[in-house]
Amino acid sequence: MIRKIQLITLGCSKNRVDSEHLLRQIFNEGIVISPEGEDLARAGVDTVIINTCGFIKDAKQESIDTIIAAVDAKNRGYIRKILVFGCLSQRYSQELKESIPEVDGFFGAFDASSVLKAIGGNWNETLNNQRLLTTPDHYAYLKISEGCDRICSYCSIPLIRGPHKSVDMESLADEAAYLAEKGVKELIVVAQDTTYYGVDLYKERKIAQLIERLGDVKGIEWIRILYSYPAAFPEPLLDVMANHPKVCKYLDIPLQHVSDKVLANMRRSVDGKQTRELVEKFRKKVPGIVLRTTMIVGHPGEDKRAFEELLSFVKEARFERLGAFTYSEEEGTWGAENLKDTIRTKTKDERYEQLMEVQSEVSLNYNRSRVGTKERVLIDSVSDGVIVARSQKEAPEVDGEILIGADSQQKGVHPDNIIGTFANVEIEKADEYDLLARII
């Protein structure tokens, strides 16, 4: 009989949501849950469950390394059983079974009920909109759809997760209400493509209407939108962002590049001119918007001129947040089958460093422009007397933080009692990533 499990989640926030739904079902079975990261040699765990990522080479390797570490723990007698599910095992189930036979079961990305059955439980449909959070209690991710209909040349997600499938609005509102009752104040809306929401169910994009509906949920104070897509961007969403008091003026939109040639090779359904115009539209229609984007360097077709165009674009657009990847060929994708990856790894790495150096200056200047301003922040944690907080301009886990020193904290208030509360602060100092502030 399984008495205690540990669930390890790898990859993106969408995987985290899947894990949290499974954890709620496990909790309902009366099985004790060991916190992720607790030492298996001392935790008394029967079973380790690993929710894997299979998006890019590094993520796949991390998943394999985690499985191997669990096998080592099993061989040492710390645990009895290993179950693996998620994206990696969805795509490479047979190969994994042959290469790591010590694992007791491999399951796909949509087989959480089978994982539960493997530890002696039965899926309870009445709990479908409930979760056991692995984030701090005051914020949670809300996955609004599954899969993707896009045909981006480099991306394996449609091969793993299948076509786009929206969750109906009523279920999402119910889940948001449940989360609010549990103390969640910030909803972070995620999907493979959030802006495509509703096309399958309602025959049109309904992301703006969904965000307004979520804004009606009592207790939710911030709504943040991640993982949008530039092609045919739904402009009504910008109106909601500009006018709804609960919607953060923050948008995550992976643009990937600006060169016409590279965007065509990426099969992104937009060109450089449309990309520039879209950024201008964001700035105009939502004053003060914070834009987070992602770029890929070293994609087939990115010659020196295309890369220089990308650098110029990043300098001009002045994205408040920017991350980047070097291109890696993923088997089974259109790019792997139709494009030659001829750019050397050294060149890709050099371009990555150049891009991030440019962005570093942009980020520093943006943060410095905030010195002296007053902002409302949500307090995430307290560590060694320092309060760690975020404003609407920072998403958790991916952006910098606002740090508040002990000398500015309220007298007589225990630090633990302020986690998950809002405070007004004045920004006093800034570096490339983080800000220093005092409570006012």
C-alpha cells in the first residue's frame, strides 16, 4: 500500500498545473505528500512521481537526469516505486521503457488518472476543478487550453500535446473561484497559445471575454497573461488590459525574431513589419504596458545581416523583459525535416551573448527609470529579514524582484504574516534585474 509520495515537476507552468490537479486527487486518497525537494534518504517516501518536460534538448536531459537520480534512490532502498508521466514519456515512452527498465511505469501527458490508479487510487471527477497548489498560496497558474494548432518549424509541442483544445469558460470560472477561496490573489493565465482561446469551442477568439469573466471572481485582484502569440492578435484583449482594474498591464508574447527570412523559416505567420507594428500598437493602446518576449538565435536562415536586424530591433523596441534560446533541432519537427542546421554552436552562443548584453542595458535603464516611483506590490516571501515582492510589472519565477530591507518593515508585524498581502512601496535603487524599495 502506498503511504507517502513525492511528485517532482519539471518544465513549464502548464506542467505545474497538471501536477497540482494530480496532487489534489492523491490527497483525496489519504496518501501523505512529501514536499518536492525533500531528501529521499530521510523522507520515508514509497513512490516518486516525475512529471517530465520534452520541449528542447536541455529540458529532455534534465528529465532524464531526474529519472536516473530516482533510480539511484530506488537502488539504495530509499524508495520502492518510480512512475513517470508528462511530455517526455508521451513522446518517447517505448525508448524510455527499453533504456530505463527500473522505472515501474511510464505514462503520457494526459494519463494522470492512470498514474493515480498505479498507486491504488481512483480519479474523482467532482474534484476536476480543484488543485493542491505548489506555488505560494497567493498566486496560481490557470491553464485555459491544451495543445496547439500552430505550425512553427522548431516546435515539438503539437507533436506532444496535440491540437488546440480550450477549457470551457464555466469550468475556468469555477476553478478560479476555488483558487480564490483558497487565498489566491493573482491568477496567471497560461496555455500553449492564450490568444487562441475559444476558437474550437466558440468559433472565435474569446480570450478578452474570458479575462473579463475571471475579473468578476471575488478575491482575485490581479490577472496576468502569459504565452500569447503575435499572428492575428485579438485586439479586444488590449482594450480589456487598458481598462480593467484587475488586469495587469503586462503581456508575455514570444516574438522569436524580426527578420522576414527567419520568421518565414520559423513559419510564424507574421513578418518583420507586422511584428514592429504590433509592438507599437501594444504601446499605444495600453499605456505603460510591460512586454516580455523571447527570441531564438541561430535558427536556420539567420545570417549575419538577419542577426544585426534582430539586435537593432531589440534596441529600438526596448522590451522590459527578454529571454533567449539558441536554436536546437528537434526531431520530427518541420524544421528538422526541411531545414539544415548549418550555424555552428559557437556562433549561436556568441550571438546569444551579444543579444543578452544588449538587453542587459535596456533592462538596466528601464529599472533605473523606476527609481523614485511609488508602486503597489504583492509580497511573495520573507528571507533573512528581506521581503521579496513583485509589482504588476513582474511575473513570478521569470522576472526580477522588488526587495524590501528589514529597516523599512512595519514594527511589531511578524514577517510571516505579511506574505501574500499587498503593500505600497517607493523604489530607491535599481540594478539590471532587481529593485530595492521601502514600505511607505
